[in-house]
Amino acid sequence: MDFAHLIFLFLAIGVIAFLYSSVGHAGASGYIAVMTLFGLSTATIRPTALVLNILVALIGSFQFWRAGHFLWKLFWPFALLSVPTAYFGGYLQLPARVLKIIIGLVLLFSAARLFFRRGDPPAVTSPPLPAALAVGAGIGFLSGLTGTGGGIFLTPLLLFSNWAKTKQASAVSALFILVNSIAGLAGFVSARQSIPVLAFILSAAAIIGGAIGSYLGSRKFPVRTVSILLATVLVIAGSKLIFTR
């Protein structure tokens, strides 16, 4: 990658971190989309997305907790089994074509969630413990396997099931993404895979964008227009992964 392309990628990562962190996410699916459009290999995309995810999720978790939106009783049932399954998912190394299809489907799922996201449910209830444990385990595995933190699955589930309000779902998802991204990266490294230098170069962009976005998002930043723009990028990148060789 030449210097000009690296600058554009750096800026794109910063924008993605800003937009995603404003809704309590760390941006893995956005990073995957952008890096895919820049023609990077899946071997580079997966660990880089996890590293950036950890940094932005750490910042977002703090900001949403500080704003008073985090609920421990909502977080722990989903997180308990997600960490070991995320580690296992990060350890597995699937054929590149299979991984591309899985990541593409993840991006399209994210796009659908962003297109149809609405306001807070009129009332919320606590999730059944067995369901929360099972769902957390499944999301954790998929997050480790695809290099995402799982928030793109957990947030809509919490909202569609009326288990949380939007800000609460964002706060829980931020910490969920953090612990699963760490577990996924640990599994990746345990499989004797190296972290690309590119991940450390792009970290500065993710930190700056994530700090600004999570600060605004945890308080008053509107997310509807941003969600539609992000969904458009994800549809393009997801379709590119699934339908091109």
C-alpha cells in the first residue's frame, strides 16, 4: 500500500470509529468494510479490526458508564460464556473464501440493523437467564471467528426483544465488545498468528475518532442519519465479499 492510500485509510478508520462509537459500537464491521474496499487480505483485516475494536470499545465503555447508562445485571449474563467462545472462535482459522462469506453476511446483517433501527421500546423486561447465556455464547463465538466484537448482534437483540433501551443497549454492547475482542485477539495470537504493523499505525485514528464519537453519543448525538450512511457502506462491502472471488 502506497502512502496516499494509507492516508485515506487512516482518515476512513477515524471516521468509522467516530460514527460507530457514537452508538456504543467499536466499529469492527466498519473497519472490515473499509479495509475490504482497500483490497487488504483477510489475514490482515481480521486482527487489525480486533485491535482497533479493543481501543475504541475501551473508550466507549468508559464514556457510556460515566454517562450513567451501564447496567451490570444486563451485561453479565450475555458476557459470561461469550468470552471463552470468542477465544475459541478467534483460535479457529477457516479457509479464506469461507471467512469472506461469513464476514460478508455479518456486514449485511449489520446494514439491516442500521437501516431499521428505531427509538426506545415503550417498556423493557429482564432477559431470561438461560436465553441470555446461550445467546451470549453464540455471539461470542461468531465475534471471535469474524473479527468483530459482537455488538452488531447484541444491540439489535436487546432492542428487538425489549430487554433494554437504546442508551442502555449501547453501554452494555460497548463493554461486551471489549471483552470479546480481547478474547478473540488472544485466541488469534494463540494460534501463532501475528498482528500486522498496520493495526498499530491505524490505532491513532481509531482512538481519536472513538474518543470524540463516544463522548457525543453517550449524551445527545443523534444516530438515525449516521446509521443509514453506515448501512450503505456495509451493503457495498458485504456484497463485494460474498459475490466476488
